[in-house]
Amino acid sequence: MISQRPDLADELLRRSAADQYARGVREHGTVEQDLDLMRAVDADNIIALKRIIAEIGWPGRTLVGERAAEAAWLLVQHADPAYQQHALPLLRDAVAQGEAEPWHLAYLTDRCLFHQGEPQLYGTQYVKDERGLRMAPVVAPENLDARRAEVGLRSHAEYDAQMREQY
């Protein structure tokens, strides 16, 4: 899909790459995160994302293309909780219009619920503490995989294995 705003697409992709680099994601694996760089990149990215969203609304796939739309989702995942909450209905509308992936909304929904101290719906948020790595509380765990499947996420067992391997 060719974007109608290649300037915004390029900016979102560049910012997403900086986000991942600061978090230690490299082409051939991962390295330790640079927390100072991560804070600086996140602060700069949120200013840009706020500007972009104020100008055009949620940057959906028709306007910026599939990869850049996913980059916008990634940037909001790393924004402050108040801005995530602000962006949630915008992303919800984008998903309803076919402009963003349902799994993007699942992750942001869980992140917002987690920050509010509420149980999550899709099991995407984990905590690491003295008890080790574990999924944050989830609503009706017996229906978790069904909810995950509805939004295009793989089973929780597969996700959990990936999280444990990664962290």
C-alpha cells in the first residue's frame, strides 16, 4: 500500500527505529537497553506523535501505510499513561474503520487497564518483581485465549513462552 503522506510515514518509521534501538533491539538480536537514551527518545517521540495526531488524527494505514501505522502504535505504547488513555479512543475508531490492527488495540487497552490498576483483557502486560516474570492480572482467565484469538493474537501459552525467553 502506498501512503498518501510519505513524509509522515518516513517520520514514524524513523522514530520507531530509534525507539527499538534505544530498547536494545538490533538486526541480529538484542543488547542491553540504554535507559537514558530510551527516556530521551520516548520524550521526543511523544511530542512528535502528539503533533501528528493533532494534525491528522490517528495515522492509519490508508494515510501512512501498514508499517508506519504499526510504528504509530509502537510509539503510543511507550508514551506516558495519560497520553495512552487519550489515544485509546482514537485507535479504537481507527480499528473500527479498518485503519489499524485489532491486536494494536488489544495491547493499548491492556496497557491502559494495567496503568489504572485494573485487570487486563488480553494478557499482553507482564510484571517482573521478586516473584519473577508473570502476567499481570487478567479478567476471566478461562476465556483469555478466545479473546486473544478474536483480535489476532496467538495463544497465551505461546506468548508466555516468548516473554520468558525474551526476559
